[in-house]
Amino acid sequence: MPSFRPTSLILALGMSITVFAQEKDLLQYGIIGSASTNNNPNYFQVMNPLGTQRVLRELADGPLNLAIVESRLKGTSVSMQDLLALRLVRRDGNQVFLNFALFTAADAKRIKDVCGPYGASLASAVLSHRKEIEKTLEAYDAPGVDRKALAFIVVGCASLDWDGLAVTEQKGYRKTTDIKPDGKYVAQAEEISTNTVKGIYWASRGRSYGQIGITTFGDDDAKRLTLPTEFAEALGRVALSLRRSSRTKEEFIKDGLSPMDAGRLLPILVAFDYVSEQDGRYQAKVPLLTKQDEAMTKNLRALVRKIMEEWLAANYSKIKKELEGLSLTKAGVPFEEGFSMIWHYLFGLANQKLVEAGFFADPYGQDQKFKGYIPVVYDWDFHGE
């Protein structure tokens, strides 16, 4: 049984994506959507053998003769029929073509280079509304929380990432669903390389614990610490109780937190840098969002959504033109099937520029104990609003 590790770029491509890569893989691979591993064939079973990955990587450079593909697959558990059934390849006579979004290392570098100026342009579009956004953020008054960290979460994560994925899907810029024998998904893969993603802020990681949601947002270079699962809901509730004011341990206990819970939960929140303590008073260090913040965040997200829609209408065809000749489009795969990755570069690099402009808090700043990401805690449907 191979050991698997989560991967960098492909993992960033949306909340519903699943990704695997073995330690010696040539590709990191995943899906946007859902697939069953009980079906035969299924995507993850077929992508696992290195023989499959080698032949798909070869096909990214151009079509191969059927006999060559079949010889490459010998000794694996995968057949040519499996690849055809999952539509990872297509056949034209004795020629076999790549039939899904596979990005070579050269593709990824080119996308990053092309998206750099466009990411800066998207950041400029956001910054053209800077005064309006910062004025709206003034309504947020949680003691100890940097409003620039809140902007990073609401604008960088909820708007450019989550809402951006919705906008690009709804406008037809990217394809996210395709019915396959093993599920409903779009497959993607990327050649593993040394291309750096540090400082490209495109990756949210989160989950719900009862009524509490905890998400971290940042790049895919930093290692993230997650709160202990068994205490996460209780920790989130304690943190959210600091939304209105700082508190002492005695005040927590007076309001119903048991002395034992106060004694174990508060030190965890301080250790993970969600909360600070000074002279016996605790206050938040990360954005906390409750129902009182819903109107503010909805207004901000509506504004940024409009900015994105206008920006995409003006720039999408130009980006598509400049990225002609990627491996997937050379093979005849629609550009829209690969735009999930491209959009992540666009908004991730835009977020990088917004950090540099001082509009967002810097996840690598001196005041960040744990580098590369910023958490947020919430008790309503912030993700899906």
C-alpha cells in the first residue's frame, strides 16, 4: 500500500478537490468534484501506478502510437481501456492523445510568468476601491484583531478565492463537472517540480466542528498547524467569546466555562497564536466572525465580486490568447478545463501584490508566530454566504 502525501498547487483548486501523490510520483493528481474508489476502473486507482503517470506525461508532449502506450502500461494494473473509459486519453486510429488537463513543469512556470502582470492588474482593480473597502472594515471592532488580517480573509480568501471560483464557473470561464464512470468531476494533474509557490496566497483549508468553522488561508509553502480536533469546537467557542471584548480567566468561568476547561483551552489558544494574554487578560489575535459581521462581509464580497466580473470580462480572452500552446490545449483539451489552476495563479499573485501594498496583513510578517497563513474562526455559514 503506497503512502500518500497532500500536494501543493493542485490541492488549492477548490474545496471539493481530492489530491494524492506518492513520494516518488512524477505527477500530483486530483479531481474537482467527487469520485468513488469502489468503481473499477476509478481515477485514483488508474493514476496510482508510475507506468500510468509516465505515459500520460509523455502524451503531454504529443500523441503516441497505440502500441507504444500499451507497451508502457505492461506490468501495471491499468489497461488502455481503463484510460479510455475515464477519458484520460482519446484515440484516433492508432494515435493516442492526452484528453485531460495535465500541466508540465514548463506549463506551470509559463502560467506563473504570464499571470504575474495580470495578477498585479487584478490587485490594482481591487485597490481602486481601497478607501471604500477600508471604510467598510471600520465597522469591525474586535479588540486585538488587525483589520488588515480581516481584509486578507474577507477579500483575499472569501472573495477572490471562494467567490472567484463561483464566478469563473458561473460565467463559463472554467469547467468543473463531467460525468465519468466513477463519478462527476474534472481531472487535473501537474508534473512535480521545484517551482516555488511561496507567497502566492491561494489556498484555504478549513472544516466545521458542530456550529463552529475554522479556516486557514495562505500559501502552500508553509506548514500549517491545526487546532487539536478533539477540542476544536470548544476552542472555537472560547475564541469567539472574545469578539466583543477582552476577558480574564475569571470572567470566562463566571460566564459558564468550567475551571478545568479554562485551564486547558486558554493555553492552547495562546500557544497556537489565536489569542494573546497580557496581565491576565485575553484578547483575540485572529479574525473572529459572528452574525453581527454578516452584513459587513456580504457588502464587501458583493463589491469584490463586481470587481472580479468586470476584470474577467476585460481580461479573460487576453489571458487565454497569451497561454495558447499549453500541453492541454495542444492536445485538444478545452482551455476551460485547465482554468481552475490558472485562476489560482491569478488571484494568488493578486493577493501577493495586495500584501506588498500594505492592504493585507503579511502572513510572513514579524508579528506572525506561524508563517505563511492566517486563521479565521466563525459561527455562521461564512463560506457559503
